[in-house]
Amino acid sequence: MKTNDSFRMDISRHIWETRYRAAGEADIRGSWRRVAQAIALAEGDARDQWAERFYALLDDFRFLPGGRILAGAGTGHRVTLFNCFVMGEIADDLEHIFEALKEGALTMQHGGGVGYDFSTLRPAGMVAEATGTIASGPVSFMHIWDAMCATMLSTGARRGAMMATLRCDHPDIETFVDAKRDPAVLRHFNLSVQVSDAFMAAVANDTDWPLVFPLHPDHPEGERLAAPPLRVLHEGAAADGTVIQRRWTGTAAPVPCRVQRTVKARGLWQRILRAAYDTAEPGVLFVDAINRDNTLAERETLTATNPCGEIPLPPYGACDLGSLNLTAFVASPFAADARLDLDALADAARLAVRFLDNVIDVSRYPLPAQAAEARLKRRIGLGVTGLADALVLLGLRYDNEDARRLAAQAMQTVRDASYRASVELAREKGAFPAFECGAFLASGFAARLPTGIRDAIATHGIRNSHLLAIAPAGTISLLANNLSSGIEPVFAAEAARRVLQADGCYRTHSVIDYAWQRWHEQGGSAAPPAFVEAQQLDPLAHLNMQAALQPYVDNAISKTINVAADLPFERFENLYRQAHALGLKGCTVFRPNPVTGAILSEPAAGERVQCCGIEREAD
């Protein structure tokens, strides 16, 4: 174990050396200095002053920028500083499909992961109006993306990631849901179903659910129906062949859609969750909750996310991520008077907002459309990591109500400090160009802000359309001496952890949890009093922690609920129903299974390395 520098463990040094170290850097302080100076270039004549402030923020792992920032800022390499992007809408013709593929490849080449909504592609078996050819369906085209990703990222210490989403009323939804039952298929994708409130109501009422697809704009029936506005049918049965109005991906208003066939809503829901139970995918995105909360709901409809799900994004939107390390703000750890220094946390949050806002100005962008979108709305995603370890240092069990209350208080502190900092930045540098005060303040999230912050936004505007996201922070938390990742519970006191190397192979390290280390370094014996491992927790404890923090997060939360292999399916299914009832924006439950194995397990000999698995390589 390393004790003479910033690294307590060999794995942390290994990650720095293989992923984040630039040429000539003797230690990680050199990396922090490089990053601070690069991000401060956006400050003009005051850049030296801000570089010192940013260095102090990074020092001792107090703030962990997204991995692309650590790896790329100040290196001179032609890379993006954004972890991930949602790509543009895929128009339903071959030319635009392959143009979208090219844009994805260019983005991955610069180091960014990609997310797509494939709902715009015609279902398998549908005849194309223009050519008379028969469509092969969105899943068939996903295989082309999968092969591209495998080719682009066949080696290297960091795997790219892709997210694919599909609407729950798309006629190919069942093919999408079952796609990864074959362990050799779509290994470079995470999959999520866009689940609507209407669908959940149909599940609850055990009613029929129509699977539909828009008529081609040139279809005679489409032209006839487009003239007089029809009642929008959101739920309930409709006979096969019926034409109904429904808002579709990429449309600003309802469009004529033909019912291709009808299924039982409850049967489709069971199929989604059986696949998740058996293969750990798909996840679900509660898209109505996402869009109700969106501060830009008046100008965009969100249907896709970055690969780990913490930032729902419009076409060409980008993830500008960073996490505050909560363990760094615990005073008197393990003592009777241990406390979380909320004032220091707020100060760090304000500085981190400025740091991430500057990233928008100093980063390269793989595509001009991505640069335009980032600068128009200036989205950032500041979150927290090390929550579970901070709770241990404070003497609070992860599944305790006091722990959830403290976590919510910490996230509320980050929210309020971040929004105030963004208002101050608007006063200094201007509001984001797409800012419209009335619509912004009327959004679901902004309506919950304290009156003083709302009044300040009304007076001065705000620099960033979105400010908060809780990412998995898996790799950067390992870098910071094996902190508990994001808001996940401690996985284990001690474990064997595999890390990808530059040659594409894994190297296994013995790791010790950060709080466990601190406890024993201070002379503690056995386990810290509040220490609990993930496998000892009821699955509802995961869900309740996510629900406690979601009201203070304007983007979303990446959270994996790890459950035992022998968890009954009925309890597994109930977690998703509870997640929807609690107003969460998404839900991912991981159960060890024959397709994906156990979390953090070694790949079998000769197994092809996957781009994005349960270890969440997106950071």
C-alpha cells in the first residue's frame, strides 16, 4: 500500500498511469496542475488566479472531474473533454442512417460515448413507401453500430460506451427487449426502454397496448389526416390498422400513426422485466418524469440518455461531468462529533460549477452540431461520489433514515450552491443563449427551487440550463483510493477488482474500501460501527436512497440496484413499480445471471472484452 504520496493503493496509481497521466508528469499533482491551468484558459487575464483556485479544488481528490477532462485537458491532443453525447435523430432512410453511423464513429474517435433513440426507424417487415423494400427494423441496424464500436475500440485502457433506447409503443419493442439474451449480441450497447406513464397505467389496469408507427409524410392517408386535428390517443385499445395521433420521437406535435398490432400491456411489462431479471438488461427510462422535470421542457423532448443514464439529452447534447468527493468534507471522522462540513461543500460546489462551465469553452467537439448545442444551453452535471464511505465516517448506516436525511441535505446544499453560482456567472458572463425566463421558472424542477434563487434567476438569468447529475464515477472513484462509487453502497470491504489495460486485457488488483482503510489506519479493529456491504442491504434501501436525492437533481441519477441471484421475480418486478411510483427518472437492477455473470467478475478465458458492462467504463 502506498503511503508516501496521494495514492493509498496500487490500483489507484495504476489507473492514473494508464488512463490519466500525461507525458512528463511525476505524480498526480502534476495532472491536477495541468488540468487546472487548461480549464482556467477560459478566464482571460485572470487565468492564473483561477488556475490556483481550480488546483486547490482538485487537490487531495476533493473534486473529481469526468475522466475525459482528467485525461485530455491541457495535453494538446485532439480529444473532447466531454464523457458522452446523445447523437442526432436518425432519419428513416439509408443515407441518413449511415451518416448517423459516421457521426458516431467520429465522436468515439475523440473519446466520447454515444446514446441513440432508435425509435425513428421503421419496424421489421414494414414496406418502404419510396422503394417498395421491406424494412429490417431498428435492432438490425444496431448490429452495425455494435460492429463499428468493436472496431473503433478494439484496444486501449478505456472502453467506449453506447446507449440505445426504444419507445415502449414501437412495434419492434419485443425484439429490442430480448436482444441481449444472446450473450454474443450487442455487447457494446446498454439498452433502455422508454416507458411512459400511459403504459404504466395500462399495466396497472391490465388493458391492451397498441404498438404503432408514424405514417410516411407522403402517404395519402397521412396527408388526409394531417389537415383536421384529431384527438390524441395516449392509452387504451385500438384495432390493428387504426390510424391514431401520437407524438413521436423527433416531432413537435402529434402525427398520424398506424396501429401495427396490439399486445397486453401487462404481458409486455413482464417481458421487459423477465429480460432484465435474466440478462441485467434492458433498463427503463420513465420518460414522462424526465420531461416533466426538464428545465427546457418548452423547447425539447428528451428520449435518450448518455450510456450510464445520468444525463437525459436532446440531439447532439453532451455530458460535462464532475463529482464532489463527500469523504473530503467529513470533519472528525469516526468520532462522536463527526459531521459533514456543509459550508465547505457549498464553497466547493460553487467553484466546481465555474470549472465545468469553463470546460464548455475550452473543449474540442467532434462535430459542429455538438459544439452549437453545448454553447446554446451550457448543460453541466455536477454530482457527488463517496456517499456510502462518507456515511461510514459519520457513523451512519446506508439503510438508515438518518443516512438518507443527511444525504438529501448534502445534495440540497450542492443544488442551492450550484444554482446560486450559475446566477452569479450569468451576471458576470451572461445567461445561456437559449434562456427564456418564464418557461425556465415554470419547469418542474425550477418550481421547487427556493424563492430567493428563483427571484435571482428572474433578475439576472442563469448561466447553465442544467447543473446537477449523479454519475457512476466508477473509475475516478477507484483513482481516489477506492471510494464508494457515486451514491452506491460499499460493494465490499475487500475485493479483487479487475482493471482494463492498454492491451485490452484485464489486470486484477486486491482492493480495500476507503472507509475501511481509514478506520484501520486510525487503530480501529474489526469493522467500523456503521459499515455495511451492498449484499447485506435490502434492495429497497438502494431505491430509497435514490428517491431521497432525486428531488435535488435536475438531470438524473445513475444507480444500479444490486440484488442477489435468488431474489424472487415478484420482488424484482416490484422494485420497478416502486421506482415509478417514487417519481424516479429511471431504474436499473442487476442480478447475477448466466449471460453477464456477477458484478466485477473475471471474464472467461478467451471472452471478448465488452465496451460497456456493469463496471460502467464511461468515466
